[in-house]
Amino acid sequence: MKRNIKFNPRTLSLGLLGWITLGAWAQTREVQVDENDPSISYLPAGSWERSTVANAMDQGGHHMTTFDPTATATFTFTGTGIAFLSPLWGETIAIGIALDGATPIRVDLTDPAALGGAEQGSTQPSAIRWSDLTLTNTEHTVVFSMPAGDTLSVLDMLIYYVPDTTVTTTTSSSSTTTRSTTRSPTSTSNNDTASSSGTKDKTGLTIAIAVVCAVGGLLLIALLLLFLRRRALRRREHAAWLKNTQPEEGTGLPPPPVQMDEVDDGIRAGGRRFKSIPSRKSLLDASSSDFGGGPVSMYSDFGTPAGYGGETTPGGRTSKLRNVVAAGQGGVPPLPTRRSEDVQTQQTATRSSAASPTGRKFMFGGES
């Protein structure tokens, strides 16, 4: 069964616009905060120490460590998610993480494959070890501490996520960098010398791309609406053509041709427009009715009406067009002209009939 699927242009345009808007808002921007960023508050003072030797296993080359069970590191941010990054170690190391006042969660930073070996340093490069990407875009606070029963904690880097349309002000420290992303958080490495001007350039580029996509989507919607409108017009024209050309029902014959009275030939007579030219029979019938209902002889004495100029067509016949014009003006259609000898003959016969005492008519060839 053939089905006609109808598209609502308005619904389709709203759907495309919503899809474009959703794509623009779904993109987030990633903000990286290294361990020595001033936005991280380490307490008590001096309880945390920064590594002195650069290590490629760390994000940015360094990390913070503490042996104090009362030490904390507090960070406040506004965004939709946060992640904690750290290397894995060949010894028992862990850190406690509490988000927005919740109970701390112990995150194990020990490399099971290297535990108990000769190597006591970092064995796996820094990567995301904990994250929460289900936050609302409001202010949040995360507190890092040493879990009960552990003796060493490490903090390397934090990443938090904000909607791409939000402009985030970074600190003056060169350790804070930003970049746009639409993927899940992964381990990344950026140079400590990234500047805030680079961040602004990336943000501006992302906004420009979003604007271009939105404009392109609107143009696509306009072209689609134009296409649907033109297709509907073509369908209506095709349906009308089929209606006029299909055979009549039950006969199998094509429809009757267009009547002559449906065609305007531009002839005007008596203030009205004739749409067809009458036949010779209809002209003769009209002439007989104008003369009292009796037949009109083709050899009438009236001759050609004034102003219609006599024989204008081959064979001595007056054109039908002039007949039509004369009939439309209320006059008598012109009759064919006759030779002068025919007129004289008929006039003589009429006078002879009037002069006959018996009332008989004399015609050529004998009595009537």
C-alpha cells in the first residue's frame, strides 16, 4: 500500500533549531588547575610539600605530598563537573575526597603491579583517578585529605568543566590553563607557560564555530521550506492536469475537447463578445425569424446592407464574420448579392402577377 507521508514544515524547522541549540549547549570547556595554583588552599600551613625534581609522570612535572593526617587541600569552583588526576605509585598511597560536605571517599593511588617492588616512586603517568560530571552549574567545594589509616597522600592536578558559553576568569598563575572539549575527561598535558590570551582565543574560536553552525542550520531550514513549497505546487499542478486528461469514467474515451464557446476570439458586436462563429444553418434560421418566420429567398430584393461592401469572399458569398457582427447589432444578416439581370427578371414577374385579371402569377416557362 502506498502511503503519503506529510511533513509539517513548522515542526521540522523547530526540530532542527532545537537540535542546533542542543549541540551548542552540550559542548563544555575544560579548566585545568595545577597543584601549585593559588586557588587551592593548603592547610595547615607547611603541611604540604611540592616535589623539587621534575618528573614526566606528573602533570606539569610536579606534585604535592603530605604526611600530616590533619592536612587538607580545599578548592572552590563553579561548573558542571570535576576530576582529580595523579600518577600511580609503587607504594601504598591514597587520598580522601569530599565533595560539597559529603563523607570523604578514599581513592587508592597504588599501582598493584608494582607494589612491593624495588621501585617506590611513580610507576604510571598521571591520569584521572576520580571524577564527578553530574553537577549543576553552580558553586561547589571539594576537600582533599588523608584517609584514616594511611600515611601518605599526593595531589597532582584538578580539572573542572563549565558550559562553553560561560566565560571563566583564570588566575594570574601560569599553571591554570583552559581548553574546549566535548569528550569525557582524559589525561592531558599542557605547558605551564600557557597564557590567558591563548585561553581567550580558544574561547572566541569556539563561539565563532557555534554561531556559524547556527546560521548554517537556519539556512538549511529556509532551503528545506522552499523545497517543500515548490514540491506542493508541482503536485497540485500535476493533479489538475491528470483531472483534465484522464478518460471519462465507464467509457475508456478521452474527455471531450474544449468547446468553441470557451475560447474568446476577440470579436465584439453590439457591445457583447461572441465566443464562437455560428453555422450557416443557424444564420439562415435567424434570418427567417427576422422576416416573420417564413423562409427567405436567396434572391431577395434587399441585397447587401449599406456599409458591408458586397461580395468579399470567393464565389460571391458574404463572410460569416460579417453575418455574426450584423446579427449582434440587431440587424438582418446580409444575404448573397445577385446579378442585375436576376433582379430585373423577378421585378417583371411581380408586376405581371399584379396586372393579371385572374390573379394568376406568370413566371418564365409558363403559368404557375
